[in-house]
Amino acid sequence: DPDDADADNNYYVEVTASLVSAPTLKDDQMIKVVVTGQNLAPTDVTLDHATIAENRVEGTVVGNLFLVDPDGEVEEPGITTEGLGEKIWEFETDGVVNSSPAVGANGTVYVGSNGNKVYALHGATGVKLWEFQTKGSVFSSPAVGPGGIVYVGSYDFKVYALHGDTGEQLWEFETGDKVESSPTLGADGTVYVGSYDHNVYALDGSTGEQLWQFETGGKVESSLAVGANGTVYVGSHDSRTYALSGDTGEQLWEVETGNWVRTSPALGANGFVYFGRGWRIHALRGDIGEELWNFKLSGWTYSSPVVGPDGIVYVGSRDKK
């Protein structure tokens, strides 16, 4: 509303910054929006990684909003734009990179490649710290566990545990076929992973000793998800999604999906399990496997869903959306 402007045509937006994990820790600040050369007030102003849709000078870029700390020792609120979106570094591997990077507590970046290697890169510079040679392509994405141990699977049928600082092999576990599934860690350090040999494995994170295995009716390309109560969820090419006891591997329930499941399940704070298969996204009750809803896409999905803090489910499709 233009009547809300002060004598200098300035508008003020109150912004509250808080942490989800600590809602009582918050800070309120007033952000000044100056309107120039326009007759109408702005109607949609967004302050986080976006642009001001109206009343903006052509070419204006909005960056990260930063606020005054509660102790008042930082300067006035502002928006930083310098360097946003610019490439910081790149590193060329020996093969195609299908593996997703993982970042250790010290900022080291770990990633695999189809050149049969796992790399550790300096997070700030991209300088190679070490590389580890496997005997097969590494589609699997590394997982970083307690003590900085790096777990990763390979097409050479094996799961490896590597020292995060040196790349030294700590142990290996051989399955019966390729391992494309990315290891998932339980709260107690147990490593859960699937294999093309149709099995799901639970391994001791410290020793690599097999704790249990569960056989599905098809290859397990999907990575696993572990619920807050330790339940393990996984999809298989046998067109089923399973819930297993994280302690014993005992099957708790299974759901027939009508098509093979290669994507990884996602868990919501409400206890729901979301997964994609074929042209659909499904939502199940995590405790009993009851289907709550499904949504038909316009194309096949190879994308694993993710759940935002507000419960919204995001997923991609081969329909270009």
C-alpha cells in the first residue's frame, strides 16, 4: 500500500530469523525497501535467493540476506551478492561421475567415479587429498560415519570402509553382485546397503562383519532409509517396497507397487514413507505400510523424492518437470 511509505518513500519489512532446532533463539529486524521511479508500491518482495519481482532496476540481483546478531555487534542488515553462482573450483576425475558427493565434518568432499575410483577433495580448493582404486565403477554415493569413516559400494561387488583422512582401506565386504546402492547409516553406526544379488545387508560399521541379510525377489538398486525407531525401508526390482527391523532384518511389512522400485524412499516427520516407481509417487504409513495416497506423474521417475521441513514432497520426472 503506497500509504505505508514514509516521507522518503521507504517501506520497512519486519524479518524474524530463527532456528528450527532452537525456536526460542530468534532475532527480529526491520529491512528497509526503497522504491524509486515508480508510482506503485512493491507487491511481492522475496529476500532469500530470489529477485524483487516488481519495481526493480533491470539487472538487479538479490543475494543472501544477513541480519544483525542478537548481541548487536554486527553491522546493519544487508544483502550480499558478490560471487554468488560463480564456480569456485572444479576437479576432473578419471571417469563419468554418477556418484553424489558427501561432505565430512572437516569439509572434505568424497565422491566416486566410473573410473573405478573414490576421491577425497579439499572442500575449499578442490585439491585432491587422496584416491582409492576399486575394481569396478562407483555409482554408489559415499556416506561418512562416526570418526570420519567413509563407506561406499562398487560394481566390483564390494562395500568398502575407508579412513577419511588417508583413504586407507579399513575393511571390505563382498556381496554377490554389483553394489549401486549407497550405504545408509543407522544411529548405532550399522551400515545398511543393497546389492544386485537381490539382498539387503546390515554390516557392523567398525568391522564390516555381516549382522544380517534379507533377500528380496529382485536386484536392490535403491538406497535405504532408516526411521527414527530404527526401521529400515527399501525398494526392489521385484516391484515391492519393504520395511525391515534394523536390529534383526525381520520383515515388518511389504507393499506390492506394480512396477520395479529403483528410487530411494524418503521419510517425513509424520512417519510417512514416500517413494517413486514408474509414473507414480506413493505415500505409505511407516508403521503398517498402508497406502495414504499416490500421485500420477506425466512421465517415468528415476528421481528419489525429498521432503521439506514443511512436509512438501519434491520429485523429478522424465516429463522434463
